[in-house]
Amino acid sequence: MNEPHVKLGTSGLTFVITHIDVDGALPVAIDERHTFRKATDHEAEEIQVRLDALSITGMPGKDGIRYRHIVKEVRQPNGGSSYQFENLPRDRWKYWVIAFEGINDAIQDLEHAAILLPVDLDFGMTFWFFSPRQQGDVAGFSSMPLHLVEKYLDPMESWQNARRVHASQIARIGEHYARIKALPEGASFVAHALKNFYAMRAIPSRSDIRVIGYFAIIESLVTHAPRSAETLDSINHQVVNKLILLGKRFERQIPFDQYFLDAPPEKLWQLLYSYRSAVAHGGTPDFRRKLLLLKSQEPVVQFLKEVIKELLIFGMKEYAFLADLKNC
């Protein structure tokens, strides 16, 4: 919550809560007002104070993501595991921020752009300062959304090491942001799908509702409602065939074999849609037999998320083609 009677807007920074380590030249200019960079020691301490306040125990370092540690898994004789946390020197702490000058009116569009990266970046709390270039004391801050607090406190997150990201990937936030701002009225279906994709972050990743939501986004981008001569199976047919076609044109190929057992793409897309239909109609997904090739809910959710990223990136560049394809 912002502190009262504070005039904000001179400068600020938004904390990137995602646990990453960045290779390549820094800082990275996102646009003329926003810069991705490493947090200063003072900023990192301020961020950690706020993170500790979110902890159930209130004990610094006990809960949450290990921005100051290397995590080492130790195998036990009984087959279990324990985890050790090795302290990192300050210059290797993993607190990253997007610094900005003036008011931060672009932050939501930047978040929309950031979640399209292969490692989707979540933005946490934002801090404002009276002075330019984030100088002086913090004048106010906004708290993190509840779904990110839950993610931060998930024990699985505290046992993971940072994922490596190259600065060239970070630079793509600016490219995606520019395309979002340039979308014409005829591409409103792409902009709407992007907003829905952003909103999906608030749904727990282990929920089957994610599968329904992701398919709703896919359908909004590539399908038309069944016409008088078509049946409801038309949606299934459109999704399977159009996604196979579009997958060949994506910037980044999403390999099926990284998520599922070996099978032709058409078969896997049919099973994915069967999973969606089972959940939507109150059924129980059967991963032991009918959906065996999909393995489980987790790889399905991860695969669909990556496909939608590439579909949205394609749609922002080729919205006229996508609009024509919807009507086919």
C-alpha cells in the first residue's frame, strides 16, 4: 500500500520476483524510460525487508526464494533429499529490477511483454522515490499481488536455483512492448487474448482450470464459432489443424517430446483437447490409460503456456494472417 500524503512519480523501480541469473551486458534499456538492471546493495536490502514481512514466520531467509544462496541437494541413504543453502557474496545476489523515471504508467504493458519470454518474468512490488534515478529514501511502495505472495512462499520455490537468462532475452521485453502498443483496432482479439493470458497467472498452476483457460485463449486466437453446417467438433478440428500449421511458423519451436511421450503432433493435440473437454464437462482426466501419452497435468499446463506465448508473439506481428486463419 502506498504511504499517505506522499507525492510520487519522480522515479522508481519494480522488483522482478522471478528467480533468475542474467548473463550478458547490463543494464538493458527496455525503452527510453525503463531499464532492467541489478539492484544496488541498498535496494536489495530494502526488497528483502519487504519479502521477509510476507513470510509466515517472519524469520529472514527461512521462507521464500533464495536470492542470496546457491541451493545444493543432498541425497539421503533412504532415498530422500535434504537441501543446503550456500551463501553468495553480495555481488552475486540475484535481485533484479526495472528502474524507471517519472510515473510508471507503462508497467502493466511491460508485464504483459515480460510474460512472453521463455522464462516468464513476474513483477513484484514497486518502490517510488522523491528524487530522480532512484536516489534517497523510499517514498512509497506497492505490495505484491496475492498470487505472487503464494508463489514466493511455496517451499518448492525455496529449493530451486536461479534459471539463467541472457540479456538479449531481456531486451525482447522492449520489442514485445512496442508491438503491444502498436496493435491496431483490427488486432483487438490479440490484445484481449494477451490480457487474459496475463490474468491466468492468478490461477494456481496445479489447477485444471488452467487447462480450460489456456484452451479458451487458444480458441479465441485461431477458431471461429461453428457455422450452421458445422458441429461442435469443428472447434476440436480447428484447434488441432491450425495449431499444427502455426507451430511451424513460430519463432521458437515447442518440442512435444520435452513434455509428452512420443506420438505424432496430431494425436497429442487431440489428446490435449480431450483433456480439456473432460475437465470442462465434469470428468476426471485418465492419465493411466486414455491420456497416458500426456503423462500428467503439469507438463500439459507448461506446454500450453509456452505454445500461447509463441502464438501471441506471432499474432502481434501477423495479426492480419491470424484473423484470416480464424475465419477459415
